[in-house]
Amino acid sequence: MDRRGADDGGHAGDPFAGVRLPAAKIQQQHPRSINAYLADAPSVFVWNRSKPLCDVPKIGIGSQPIDGGNYLFTELEKEGFLASEPTAARFFHPWLGSREFLHGETRWCLWLGNASVSDMAAMPCCQERANAVRDYRLSSKRRQTLKAAESPQHFGTEIIVKGSSVLVPKVSSERRRYIPLGFIGPETFCSDLVFLIPDATLYHFGVLHSQFHNAWMRTVAGRLKSDYRYSGGIVYNNFIWPDPTPEQRAAIESCAQGVLNAREAHPGATLADLYDPDKMPTDLLSAHKELDAAVEAAYDVDFNGDEEKIVAHLFKLYAEKAGEL
């Protein structure tokens, strides 16, 4: 199983600015209370939750091939395989983990789950891979892996989304102000190193990509070394979404599309490049600022991007919502 995406290579630094700022002055504060997250906010704890508190699409993870490496290919390995067995081309899919998504690395997976008996008989190289996967799983002592050996043409844990999804990398550098997100279609298969939100719309993408959601993530998410480790059960499912008017929702969608358009204006740049605070293009930063303002307006507050106020407000909304259950 691919584990290269577990760390996208971030380093410690300031996650809050795309430009260098003067040294901050010491400020005296008098918080009314400090909660477990060191925020001046209601004293509540964010528990792991199996489904979202709000009416939004559910979040899940990608697949675990549990294949001994037999179904994963680099571009060169795929070309070599197809040179021997060109009829297998329709069974290859782009493969994304956190690293591939953020750094633009090309990988492929061979998925034989819908290959018929006659298909497999006509593709001896594919049959050889399936046999190797079965043998690999049979060598395990884990009950679920042994059970998966009965269907070697499928991934060990198989999550295949039929429509489009928003992809969220599990781990992202703490230097980034925004965790890079993206839309993927059903032709792309993903590893369990990313989260997938099937049927998410441009509105959902916009709110998740905003300062509001990223401020919440920075406060409650875990860490891998010092990098952000996103969580479906902690971060996503406990996040309180705004209740926008139709006009506010349309504004968020428009600004979210503006972010995507700004990205497309920089062909060849990876998401890791675009969201590096030392390199972030001014047009992309401006598009995100507009999106931040649109999302803040949907919460009916005027914090002017003050992250402490944003976090305090989200904890207040969380305490109210969780208290209703």
C-alpha cells in the first residue's frame, strides 16, 4: 500500500501570511476564559463524530489496495506493462494520495474489479498480477486481509465514488494558510491518504477552502510532526457551517470559482507551489481573500478576518449545536 503521501514535505513557519510581515509587538490580552484549545471561547471539547453536525455531504477516505504493490504504477511502469498487454489500458486509472495531489506526481492504479472472466483470460499479465495479490493477502495473519484474498481483482478496502468529489489531503504543511483542495472525477481513484467528499458542490468547496474552515482546522486538528493532520471525525464533522441566503450562497460559489480560475492561470505550477506562502501568486491570494469575505458575510459577522474572533465564534456555534443533541 502506498504510504509516500503521509508527509508532503512541509517545514515549520508562519501559516498566516503570504508575505513577510514585521515582527509582531507584544500585546496584552484579558480573555474571559481559555478552553482546552487555548482559545478565548466556550469551554467545550470537540469529540470524534461519525457524521456531520450540519446537513452537508458525508466525508470518507480513499481505497487501500493491500496489493503488495502489484496494482500501483509509475508512468514508466504503466507504459511498460501496456507494451506487453495493450488491452489492459481501459483498466488503468489515475491514482492520487496526498503527495501526488499536492506535488503533481503521476501515478496509476490497475483496477480489475469490473473485468470479466473472459477479460482476464485474454490478459495473462493482469491475471498474473491478480494471482500475486491473492498470494500476498494469503500470507497475512489479519482476518480482513485473508478474507480479501477471495476477491483479488478488487482492492482490499475499496472506496470507489461514482460522481465527482472534493479531495482533502490528510496531511498538509503547517506553513500554508489554506489546505489545498480540489475536485476530482470518478475516473480518478484515491488512496486512503486523502479524504473524499462525494457530491460536494462549488459552495461546499468554497466554505471548506475559506479562512473560517481553515481557522477551525488549525485549532482542533491533530499533527503529524508539526504538519496539519486533517480529520473527518474531528475537523469536518464538528465544523458548523453558515446558513446563507441564496444571494450569499451565490457569492460564495462565485468566489470559489474565482479561486479555481486563479489556479488555472498558472499552468505547470503544482498546488504545493501555489500555496507556498513565499510563492503564492497575488491573484490567487486575492481570490482567496474575496472568498474569505464572502464566507464571513454568510455567518452574518464582521470580523475583518480576525482569526481569534473567528475561532471564538465557531466554538460558540459548536457549543450551541452540540448542546442540542
